[in-house]
Amino acid sequence: MLTIVLPLSEAAGEDPNPLLPHNAEIIFGFVFLILLAIAFAKVVVPKFEKAYADRTAAIEGGMNEAKQAQAEAKAALDKYNAQLAEARQEAAKIREDAREQGALIIAEMREQANAEAERIVTHARTQIDAERSQAVASLRSEVGTLATSLAGRIVGESLEDEARQRRTVERFLAELESSESARQAVGTDG
Amino acid sequence: MSAGVSTEFISPGPQSFNTTPIIDGVDWFTKPVLVAALSVVVIVWFYWGASRKAAVVPSKLQFAGELGYNFVRNSIARDAIGSHDYMKYVPYLCGLFYFILLNNVAGTIPLIQFPTFSHIGWAYVAAIMSWVIYNAVGIKKKGLWGYFKHQTMPAGVPVWLMPLMIPIEFISNILVRPVSLSLRLFANMFAGHILLLVFVTGGDYMLRESGSIALGGVGIITLLMGLAIAGLELFVQCIQAYIFVVLTAQYIGSAIADEH
């Protein structure tokens, strides 16, 4: 009953002890288990671990990429916002400038127009004055002649005496002028 | 029960596990050797195929392989050994787990129907390998004296208890572990197979040889029970493979664990 080692041929005998191993199975057991451990260590584990590492790297890489893209988008947005603000500011400045310039132009034009108007008025006044004096002068000589000839005809006496005649006419006109200016002054005051 | 029995019923026993050489004259080539060799071929073929083109985006085969690999890697090795050093032991634990699993399940697979580990030699081998590994890594990490101190002198035990503790711990941690590992696996496979044999051969005998209608009915019930027992056995076969590898991982983990 107490056989220590049981050869395989005896294991097939009548009343075997199930606790005694077969030599061949011991050897094959070690061979198979070591073979499997080596197969896993050399092929399966490295391949799977590499796939896991790649997977982790891919996920992390994707996350980094997304973060980078987000940062880039934010930078672009900031840039565009800054540009927009700048453009707005510039537009406001341009508007302000245009307004100022417009006001300036208007003022200038007004000044110019005023000057022109003044010039025209002055010119007209001068012309009127000149024409008036001309008219006065011509009137004066004409009226004198007319009045003299008329008076001569009426009075019947010759007023050919030039010196006297001139004095009379002058006097008359001076009176006329002074009365007329007095009337004018009263008219404008009234 | 023996009334009206025409031929004698030979109850299943240790002799049921006698295996004759498959080829006459080649004594070592028996059914368990063939089944174990086939299991190695299947495991290597499957995992080689699953991991050969391992990519970031897995194929269906790779996904299945990763599922099986991750089960041992994460749920057994990492949980028991700790995330710092477990990777070194994953290849052995993977090979061990799938070797035991396939050879156990061989006891249920039709036409094979022989659990390799019901021959104790295989269980001895697996237990000795695990024993050598966990002691070797412990000694390598802590030194021979440091390792024995670690395994036999639990922290927090008063000094006067040491004469009692050291032999107990030595026996339980160094001597008994390989015996319990191998016997648990062997006995489960051996007993499960005998149980199945009893139900199936007994049922068959009652149905066909007893010549009694009542016993024939009992035989049918017995055969149906045998079917249920086969289902139970399939469960036990998987559980035993798991237990063996979890315990191995735990022994490794406790051998290299730091003192707490």
C-alpha cells in the first residue's frame, strides 16, 4: 500500500493510490506550464501592454490636441476682438475727424461767403456812391443850365453873367441839399 | 437494490482514473497528457491570434483576448499583489489560470470528459511552481533570514508568544500551502468526476441492466440528476481554477509585502 513512487505501468493496476503522481505527468506539467508562462511573457503580455500604452497615449494626445486647438481658437477670437475694437475706435476717430473737418469747412465757407458778401456790398456801395456822385455832378451841371435857361426865359433877363449865375446856383443847391439831408435824418429817425 | 440484477454493478472508484496509453508501447502518452497538450495549443493559438496584431482599436478577437487577459491581470494579479510589482507575475498567472481552467472544463466537454487535474501529478506540479515562485521572490526581496522572519513572526505579537507562533506560521505559510493548493484542486476534480460517474453509470445501469421498471424510472431521474451535477461541476471547475490562481497571487503578494 505504501509505495512511494508509482511507475506508470503500475498505475494501471488494480487498486491505485490517487495521491501518487505519474512521472510522465509531472514532467509534462512542468513543461506545459513553463511553456505557457514563456508564451505569455514573450508574446501576449508585451503586445497587449503596448496596445494599452498606445491607447493611453492616443487618448492623452487627443486631449492635448483638443486643449491646444481650444487655446488657438481663443487666441484667434481675442485677436479678432482686438481688431474689431481697434476698427471701431478708428471708425469713431474717422467720424470725429470728418465732423470736425466738416465743421471747419462750413465755418470757412461761411467766412468766405461773408467776406464775399461784404466785398460785394462794399463794391456795390462804392459803385452806387460813384454813380450817385456822378449823377449828382451831372445833375448839378444840367440842373444849373436848365434852371438858368428857364429862369432866364421866365425872368427875361440874361443871366449870362457867369460868376453871378454860378454863385446863385451853388447857393440854391446847398440849400436844397441841406434841407434834403435834414428831411432824410428826420425820416430815418422817425 | 440488488434484487433481479443480472450483472454486477461496478461502482466508480480510483480505478476509474486509470488511463491506458493511447498508442501501445508509448507509455507516457495518455489521455491527460493529450488533453493538457491540446489545452496548451488552444491557449497559445488563441492568445497569439488575439495579441499578434494588437492595436489601439481592437479587433473582435483582440477584444476577447483582452477581456480574458485583463481578468487575470487586473482582477487577480493587481488586486492581490498590488499595482507596484504585479506585472512581473502576470505571464505566469495568466498561463496558470487558463491551463487549469481549460483542463478542468475538459471534464465537462463532450468526448473529452476527463479533468486533467484529477490526476494529482498535474496539481502537484502547479502547486510546486507557485510555491517555488512565491518563496523565491520573497527571499530575493527580503533575504533568506528576513523572509523567514516576515513569514513566521507576525507584527504585533508579544515576544512570549513567539515560540508558539513561529512553528505554526512556518507550517501554515511554508509547508501546508503547496499541499492545500494541490489537494484542493485535485480533490475537487477527482470527487466531481467520481460523482458524475456514479450518477451516469448508476443511472445507466438501473435503466438498462436492472430489469425492473421501478428501478428504470429511478435510473431516468438519476440520469437527469447527473445532468444537473454536470452543470454544478462546470461551475466548480471554473471556481477551482480561479481559487488556485487567486491564492497563488495572494501568496506572492504576502511574500513581497512590506511590514505593516
